[in-house]
Amino acid sequence: QVRLVESGGGLVQPGGSLRLSCAASGLSVTMTTMGWYRQAPGKQRDLVATITSGRSTNYANSVKGRFTISRDDTKNTVYLQMNGLKPEDTAVYYCRQLANNYWGQGTQVTVSS
């Protein structure tokens, strides 16, 4: 049974940082493309970043230079380091395994003063 569990969300002031984690079980994050997505209230769910099995990364234009996706193979976990957070980054962030469309339950990120 595949399970993706996100954590690390919270309330942060503009300009602050957060690191999200996606702990996977039932699959190996080293053998597949993993991604982070986000959904703000009343908006569609959008791609934030992806990382392939070969560690190639891709980012939405809105987060380039601020967010970094990475993974720890020993922990079977994917991370999203978010720096320079803006109020428009406020959303529920989801982890996804793209090949089989597995999703986590999401973690809320709120950027506000």
C-alpha cells in the first residue's frame, strides 16, 4: 500500500522559510518522479516542482530561485525548501508520485504578517 505523508507546513511571515517533507512508503522515491503541488482557496491545483529518479528538477516560474526540491534516499523522503515566502504562496501543498498519480493528504502553508 502506497502512502505519502506531508509535514512541515505552518504559519510564517513574509520573507520567511519553511521546509516541507513528504515521507513515502510502499514505493521508492529514488525510482520515480515525485512532485510538489499546491492549491490556494478557490483555485486549481498547480505544479510547484518535480524531481526525477536521476535528480533532475523542474520548477514553476513563480517559485524559481526561492524553492528547492530535493530528496533523501536513505529516508525515502522528498523535501521542498521554501525561502523568501510571499503571501501568494499561501496554499495547501501536496506531494505526488506522478507515474501512478498517488497523492498525499496535504499540508497547509500560510504566509501572513
